[in-house]
Amino acid sequence: MAAEEQLTIHEAGRKLAQREISSVELTRAQLERIDRLEERIKSFITLTPELALRQAEQADQRIAAGEAGPLTGIPMQMKDLISTQGVTTTCASRMLEDYVPVYNATVAERLLSQGAVLLGKGNMDEYAMGSSCENSAFFPTRNPWDLKRVPGGSSGGGAAAVSAGEAVYALGSDTGGSVRQPASLCGVVGLKPTYGMVSRYGLVAYASSLDQIGPITQDVTDCALVLNAIVGHDPKDSTSLRLPAADYAAGLGEYTTPSPLAEGGPQGGPVRLGVPEEYFVDGMQDGVRESVQAAIETLASLGASVEPVSLPTTRYALACYYIIAPSECSANLARYDGVKYGFSYQDTQNMWEAMERTRAGGFGPEVKRRVILGAYALSAGYYDAYYLKAQQARTLIRRDFDRVFDQVDALVTPTSPVVAFRLGEKINDPVEMYLIDVCTVPANIAGLPGISVPCGFSQGLPVGMQLIGPHLSEQRLLNIAYAYEQATSWHTERPEL
Amino acid sequence: MSLERAQVEQIALLARISLTPEEVELFQDQLSQLLEQFQVLSELDTTDVPPTGHAVDLQAVMREDEDEASLAPEDVLSNAPRQEGEFFRVKAVLEE
């Protein structure tokens, strides 16, 4: 197999099953490609080539024994806040630079038990706090479409790796858009599942009521295959849902009509799509607006009914998110005290000074900013005005979605108001950086599934369309995205590297 | 809505992060701007609106009280900056 060939999961799976290639060959080709590109892309914090080749050998044995699943032998990247036993898990932080987990996250366990090949750990904004991957304590990742631009964040390493062909797929995590937004900026597919669908056990916590792990893939079929592998109840996560077994890839079906969305709706009629005007915000780039409008027309031509809808609480979502997420983060990150693991300042006999200097030295600026902001929002005298108010706003935002999902089956929006921006362009202005998340945070606040799929280019850079649906409507979102993908070729576009 | 310098220092103390004078100044400015943005929430009438903690209708999940294997002490301690025997070593908590 040529090192230049970029296979999807389903293509590679077919070749593995037919013995056209072995997992070892596939993994070697992947490692060669990483060798060639990584100096420019920088999508990996840690590479695990020996481990990957060992896992590939085992995968080949499973394939030979007829015990392979769809992900067996396929090389992938995992975001570096998903705990991997024996493999450094840094969260892109100095705090955890040398931290080696002694257990696997449930998602890691699930993928590895299905024969996944781990190429390494993906770069990210420190503790998943950021929208550009520039908050990594180690180095920024570059957008494969333009190396002077950011890949988005926080799962920027995963999106860049999949886009550049450094990994067949990646796992990211999405607290306010951290899977969907980088997928959009890098021209790949990213899904945030319904809150509670994928176990968070072993996912290093940022904001626990919002965090959800999701796949970053080259196309919708791959997204469904990875989702199949990672969903399911986990007694180790108390917010994990018990759901009936489902095969999301098989559920995609095969479209034989030119208008697959004409009768795919849950009521039997056409899929009803709503376009919320509030998501087409001031400051949105014209090229983004035009690409998404064109995508909506394509969806209509596939048989969907399209109507404008209104979600008036959208204008409160960013404030709601930027109170709740930092509040939860300030509580979650209290564990980094320099005693149990991680960076530890020792050069004092005073316990408090040691703790304060440990946290000063271990955390980067964005993490400090959010921990302090959250501590403020939770502090006596301000709790009602900020944290409680934001939680009440959260209820109103949920109710808004509930109401609109009585009218339509799914929402179509841009994923990001802008295409990939230049490194350094926004990093010194947190207010402006936070605005990038305007289209993605509402789904996290309401616990809803959202998927970003490539829908065009503006200034030569990818644009993403987001579909948001009610709780547990993953199959519906995947089907709409799949129908769109069948009718277009944006997902086959790859950067020249 | 703007924060005083002393407020930033007080919150940093609560959060147990020592800040340089430059960081205090930077955060004072940036957090004030963010709090200004948050004022938009005051437009919302939240009278009698219950708060949402998380978006899934699961409450107080319990499991059977059965014993399970747990991590070995040497594993638990393997990332400890300082240890002594089977313990994490910490600085003196109680002062003279």
C-alpha cells in the first residue's frame, strides 16, 4: 500500500477483510506518513509507534482467526485527555506532563478491546479549554489546509490528524464545540453525542455536566462505525444512559432514490429541517453564510422540508456557557494540588505556598483565567447572580429547544461563524475567542447531539454545517448527514501536503 | 461591572493560584470584560425557573453494594511526586 493513500475506516476494513493489506502494513504506511508530515502539522503530543505495531500484529491475528470487528487493525489517534494505561496523558498541560495513567478510560478500553491501533495522543488546548489549539502548553497544531492557520479546538490535534491523513480517525471531546468546531475548520466530520451516551470514565474532567467524547472521521459512515464502538452504559459513570443496542452504521441504509429525505422523517413524511435565524450571527463571514445556505438548498433538493425557526434564548447561550463551564472547571481542577500526581512545587516548607505555586507553575494562562472566573462565579455573594442565574438560563435554553423540536426534526446551522483563522490572531483576546463558540455551545448546554459535516470552502478553507437534533436522535442526524454526503463531494476534498 | 484588583487577588487566593502582579492586572481587565458580557443574562426573567444541573433526567444513580477489585497501592502511588511507604507524603498541615 502506498503511503499516500488515505483510506477511510470502511475502505481499510474492506481491504483488511479481503487480505489486500495487513494491519501491520496499514500501520507502517500511517507511521511513514506521520514521519513525513508531523513536523509541519504537529497534531500529536505523544507518538506510540512500537505499541501501534504490536497492536497491529495482534489485529492481524484476530483478522486471520475471523474475529475482527469494523475497527480492528485501524490506526487512530486519541485526544490527550483520554486516559490510556501506560501511555502518558498530559491534557496538553505542564501539570500532567509526566502523568502516566494506571487505568484506561472506558472508551479507550472499548476501542482497544475491539482491536484498535493507537498511533498516539492528540494535541489540544490545555485541559480542553480553548478554540484554537494554541493553548497547548507544548506547541500549537497547524491547520493542514493552511499551515499559518489554527485547526480549531480544543480537539485540534484530532481534526488536523484526520484531515492530513495522519490517522484514519480520532477521538476528541466536546464541552462547548471542541469536536465539531475543529472538524469544521479542518474539513472533516465531527460528532458530539447526546450527553450520557458515551462514558466519561477516564476522560480528564473539564466541565462534567457538558463534557462528551465524540468521533472525528473522514466521512459519515466512519462516524457511525466509531459511535457504535464507544456508546453504551458504564456503571463507572453515574450520568451514563442505559440504551437499547443500535447499529448506527447499518441504520444509514442505502439510498436508491434521488430524494432520500422526502420520506425519512420520524412521522413518515419528509424530514423537517429548521433553520434558526439566531445562529446566523452578526460578524459571521459571508463565505460561511453562503456555503451553509447552499447546503440547506441541497438538503431541500433531497426532499427535506425547510422552514425558518426561532430560538430566542440563543443570545444567552455564550454567557450561560462561560459561567457554567468555568465554575465546574474550578471545582474539577481543585484536585491538582501537587500531592497525588502531576507537577509539584517543593521548594518551600509551607503547605499553602506549595499548593499555590504548584498551580501557578502547572497551569497555563487560559486555565488560570477559567479557574479564577469560575471561583468568582461560585463565591459567596456572587453565586445567585452568576452560577444560579446561568443554571436557570440553561433551563430556558432547554425549553426553547424542546419547543422547536415539536415543529422540526433537526436544526441546520453553521458550525463556526468563521473559517480557520491565523495563529496569534485571537489568542490575546478571550472575549473574541469565546465568540467563536456561539453556534456550538447551545447543544452542550441542552445535552443535545450535534454533528458537523464539510459543506464547502471559503477563501480556500473548509466550512462546516452543523445538524442539531433532540436527545438521542443520533441516527436521524447521521442519516441526514449521510444523504447530504452522498449528494456532494466536499468530504472527499483533502489538503495538498 | 468591573473587578477591583483586591478582588482578583482574593479569588486567586481562594483558587490557590499565586499570580504575578502582571497576571493580576491582566485578569482584572479580562475578567471585567467577561463579566460585562455576562450582564446579558439580567435581561432574562428567571422567576420560578428551576436551575438545570445537567441535561439528562438521571438522579442519584445507585448501584448494589458489592465489593470489586481496586487499584493496587503501588499503582495508586506511581504518579505521586513524593511518597513514603504506602502513603502520599505531604507537607505539614498543622503548624506550631
